[in-house]
Amino acid sequence: MLDPKLLDQIIDVAAISALKSSLLKGKGDKIAADQAAVDAMRTQLNSMSINGKVVIGEGEMDEAPMLYIGETLGKSDQPKIDIAVDPLDGTKLAANNQPNAISVISISEEGMLLQAPDTYMDKISVGPNLPENIVDLDEDVKKNIKNLAIAKKKNTEDICICLLNRDRHEHFIEDIKSLGAKLKLISDGDVAGSIFSALETSNVDMYLGTGGAPEGVLAASAIKCLGGQFQARLKIQDDDEIKRAKNLGIKDFDKKYFLNELVKGDVIFCSSGVTDGELVSGVKLKDKNYEIETFALHYSQKFFKKVKKKYKI
């Protein structure tokens, strides 16, 4: 079990990363905005008394200075923790000062998060209080919608599915439209998109589609805390990705991962707003202080709260 005291520190990691990135929002430079978030997150994690290993990051070691898979962080031998990061989910959103750019991190005890390469991943998620496996990654989307509607005692026309607005999802979109169900298409930021499916305050009933594997493990961390369901499968596409997956101990490239295989034990998840969004508000300057809202979750402590803190730089 993770020390509850770590939660406040991880809130600060996400919040300060969001703050530094927010100083570049609307500047049209997604690389600079992302780098600011990366640098801030690395500095904060290195200041903590942890022995942390990045298991979900932004590429491999040769792609540094991004937070790369296998990088070690912290200034202590203990506790040993796994770290999953997306310092800026929605780089384009931040660069263009559009809604829903966030800074995201989750941590677990050592060996408890899936070590996934930076590849694509098929994903499906729903919220809590539903029959187990009510939706299935291998099932037809129409069947999933109908099963979900029955379980939630809704008409199929009232079921809302969130997807990234990509050409690769056109077949899903057409099937959803043919049933008369609702669509929520997002341009970027599928960590938040998946989380929407598990929030009672959201009108999203299901998240579906192909996105980044790092974002998938991060989303699964939040979904576990929220009591929802999540399934995923890596999309290994070439020899380079096969090699990287094997280096991380992955042998079955067609394996369907269930939530407790992606996130095995206790987990802390934090997401701080860079720009205003549906999940959290963006960074605000108030009385010479920066106010930052963080969606903070700790599985074992049943902690689920939006936290606002003020910072000076």
C-alpha cells in the first residue's frame, strides 16, 4: 500500500508541471509547452524521498530529455515505486489555448503498473456499479451499446460514447450513428476522455477507440480508483515496436488486458488543469498566486476529490 502522505506530493508534481506548461499556452509551440511540463515534473520527482522508476513515459532513453521509460527519479532508496507520466496530455490544446489540456501522473508500488512501450492501444472503459464485463473490447460496438443500455436502464438513443475524432474511428462512428446513440468526439486528450466514462457528473457512458498506450495505463489508474471497468490491447505495428515490447517483458502481443492486469495494486492518480476543461479548471492567476485545480485519487484511501492549491513562482 502506498503511504497516504505521498498524495500531497504527487498533487504538487502534477500542479507545478501544469503551471510551468501554462506559461506557454497559446504560444503555438506544443514542443516547448510539453518540455516545460517535462522539466517541472522531473525536478519535482527528483526532490522527493522515493526510488522511482518511469514505467510509462514518453519514449525510450535515446529520446531524452523527455521522461523516458526506465528513467529513475528521486533521492532515496525507498520506497520503490512505479511512475506513469504524461506531463502534458493535449500538447496541441495547450499550444492553441484550447480546453482540456492537463498534466497527468500516477504512481504505484514497484511492479504494479503494466510496463508498456510507447505504442498505440485499443481501449474501452465504462463507469462503476455495472455487471462485470458488461462491455468487451472484442465485441461489436452495437452489441456493447445495447448491453450497456440494458444495464443502465437507458434507451440506446441516450447512451453517449466518447471517441477521439480520428479517421481510424470512422467505422465506430457510423455504427453509433446507425443506432441513434450519442457521440462525444474529442480532438485530443484521451486520458480525460476515458475518465469521463466513469464520472457520475459526466454524460459519457463509454469511452472507445485507439490511442496511446501510455495514456491508456494512466486512464486505467484513474478508472480503478473510480470503480469502473477498463480493457485494453496493445497494437504492435512493426519490428521496432516488437523489439521494444519484448524488452519490457511482453510476449503475447494479442493479449487483452483487464483493469487489474494494467494496475495491479494500490495507485495514486493526479491530473492538473493547464487550460480550462470538463475535468479540471485551468491555471488561474489570483492575487499574485497561481491557483491550480487537481483531480486527485488514491485507491486504497478511497480518496476522490478536486483539490485547489495556490503556488508562487
